[in-house]
Amino acid sequence: TIHDIRSYFVPSKPRAPRTAYQYKIITITMKLFSASTILLAASICGTSHAFAPSIASTSLRHKSAISTSSSPTSLSSSFAENAITIASAISSLKGQTVVVKYGGNAMTTPELASLFCQDVATLQKLGLRIVVVHGGGPMINAMLEKVGVESRFEGGMRVSTEEVVDVAAMVLSGSVNKNISSGISQAGGRALGLSGRDDALLQCEKLWGGSGDDKIDLGNVGQVKVVNTDLINQLLDAGISPVIAPIGMGCKGQEDESVVYNINADVAAGRIAGELKAARVLFLTDIAGVLDKEMKLLKSLSCDDIDNLIGDETITGGMIPKVTYATDAVKLGVQGAFITDGRVPHALLNEILAGGEDGLGSGEGGTVVTL
């Protein structure tokens, strides 16, 4: 309770001096935000579940977490610095829309999946409008193998026959989608699972692979052309986070209107973020971010920087599509696109809140792309 938290820092009667271990395990998380008040609660928990001061505070990003020799004075200073950083981030983002592409280890590892749902619920309570767009490749592969449907990839894209799309739609719009939305609800948030076919949410044209005369028929793979932003905003206005499975339909009035399309989740998230003019879009991945040729993290890049890095082959292979999704989103009006290491516990919370007013992330959790 709030009384218990306060009494932990300010005891009502004299007590024995706190041990070094007790100081070490005090970590900071956001508990409550209102129009004029931020209340930070201390939670006694493992470091993997903590909003670590070394990440949360701009001035502490390059320092280690609280050591066993920390004094009450240093704890108080860290607490205050974290409070200021978090308050600044919330002040600049309250009422703004954040789109998150959710996938990779953050989805398939149970502990990380639980923390992700906690992060969404927490950000909702702090006044942010969160949209989740999820993938589910490993789950699709498992079901395809189970039912004996073969699939293949061309140019990094799954060739989606009608049989493959049927399985993908069943998996993504079914168990995967509902597990995420129910997880957010169980964490104290509000979420509603949807597919891109619901209320014509994602309307598509057929996407061809390759280029020029070397086009590749990818089957029923869709390129998003229309986003029903009215539906998304109505849910957000009601305090509900849409959790969107990337299964779409043909454009209204076109011959393929009834066709079911499989959509790349990164592409869908970037397009949705652009149409919503979101403040942020985060792509949770299984990589540290964009690395230079010495394999060091590039923490911040402009669209021009990325073009140059592709040109000199610093960015190659599978990283090219990831940075392309990010730059496309920024060019559509998103203020910042994050290629975020989803293997980090509370990755979403860290990158949204640890950047303070500047909103450029923790500085350690991935790469931020801006104009």
C-alpha cells in the first residue's frame, strides 16, 4: 500500500539501520500519475523486474545499478533524478499515441511476455494511448507443420498461398491475439483484440516481391493502403488499447475486396503509426539495434544517416528492411521510430520513459530513427 511504501522510506519510529542488501533491492517504478502529481513507488523485487535507475535516469545511463555500498543520500538523489526524468517524459507524451510492433523473444518468452503486458497497462494508466500490432511467425510455423501445409520464403517474405493464409489468420487472429489482449487486461489495463479484417481496419493491395522484370509472386501478401483510423481512435478515446493481428482484406469496392491478405507486422505497424501521426513507433526485435562496422550500437540516426550506412554497407541483409520500416514511419509523420531490443526486461517502459522530455529512449536499449 502507499502507507507501507512511505513508511519504508520514512519510518514512524526509530529502527535499526538498514542493511546494504536492503538498499540494493530498492528499485523504482511508476505507480500513479494525475494532472498535478506523480507518485513513485518502491518495489522490493528482482532486478529483472525493476525500472533500474541506471536506465531510467539520463544522468545515470552509463552507471551501474545501486551498489551494496550505496548510502541513503545517494538513494535519495537517484530517486529524485528518476522522478524528474519520468515526469518530463510523461508530461511530453500524455495523451499522445504510441504504436508498438510486438514480436520476437518479447512474445515467445513467457517472462518477457508478462512484463510487456505490464508495460502496456502501466503506460495506459499514465495517460498514453497505446496501439499494439503483433507478429507470430514461430506460432504460424508450428501450426503449418502440425497441419501439414508447406510454406516457403522469397526475398525474406513468406509466400502466402490461400492455405498458408488460412492457417496464419487462424493463429494470429485467434490464440496469439487473444493471449496478448487478455494479458494486458490481467495486468490492469484495457485491451481489445482485432484483426485487420474487422470493420475494414486494414485494406490492402496485393504485394509483389522483387522489382522490375524480376517480380516474385508472393501469393496473398498484402500491402496496406487504407487504415481505419476512426475505429482505432474510438477505442483509444475509450481508454482501450487495440491489439491488431496483421491479417487484412482487399480495398473496398475492388475485385479483391473479399481476399484475405497476410501482412508483414513491421510494415503494418509503421503504416498504422504514420496514419495516426503517432508520437512514437517501437519495433521490438531480437537484436541490440543498428550496429556500426565495429559492432558498436548506433544510438540515434537520421533518415539521411541510414541511407549513407546502407550505401557504405554498414547496414546490410536483414537489417535493411528493419531500418526501412522505421524511416518510412518517420517520413509519414511519426516523431520517432525505435528499433528496440525486446530481449531487455521492461523494454517498452524503459524506452518510453527513460528519455525524459527529449524522448530519445534510454540510450542503451536500441536505435532511435528521426528525420
